[in-house]
Amino acid sequence: MKVLFLPEVRQYFVELASILYQKDYFGFEENAIRYARELFDDIENSLPEKQKKKAPEYFSKYGDNLSYAVFKKNNTTQWYVFFETYVQEKAYVVTYIGNNHTIVQYL
């Protein structure tokens, strides 16, 4: 199965590296870029194998019949990847991403 990303999700990954560096989560910009790139690659390569859950109604603004999967990056941060599944096209389309620091109250 293919994993595709909406343009706004791809843009989020570009901005994520800058945000992480500017907020001093990483001391070097290269490390922030590497973190964002590795997260993107992990989603792209392993989303089809992840356990999926039905997304709560709150997230319906990001698509219809959404599911989500969890990607744990370290002891304090988990990323929640929301996606639509297109079985006939054999594709997952990532429509939104957030982490436990920003969206966990809605799950």
C-alpha cells in the first residue's frame, strides 16, 4: 500500500523542523531537520503495518472515515497520524498529524 500526504501535511513537516529548533527542542538545526525527516520516513514506510483506530468525531474536519495510528518517537512525545484509506487504490492518504502535547485531549 502507498502512503500519500496532503500538501498541507508535507508543509507541516517543513515547518516542524524550524519550530523544534526555534523552541530549543534541539540545539542544532540539523538535528531538528533529521527528526522531522525520520518521522516522515517512519510514517511513509510503516503506516500500513501500524495498529489503526477510528478517529474521534472531533477530527472529521480533516476527512471522512478517518483512522489514526500512533508513532512514539521518545519517552515524552507520541505523534498521531490521521488518514483515509482507499482500498481499491491501495493507498493511505495522511490528512493531519499532531502530537500528544497538542491534541491528546481530543482522543
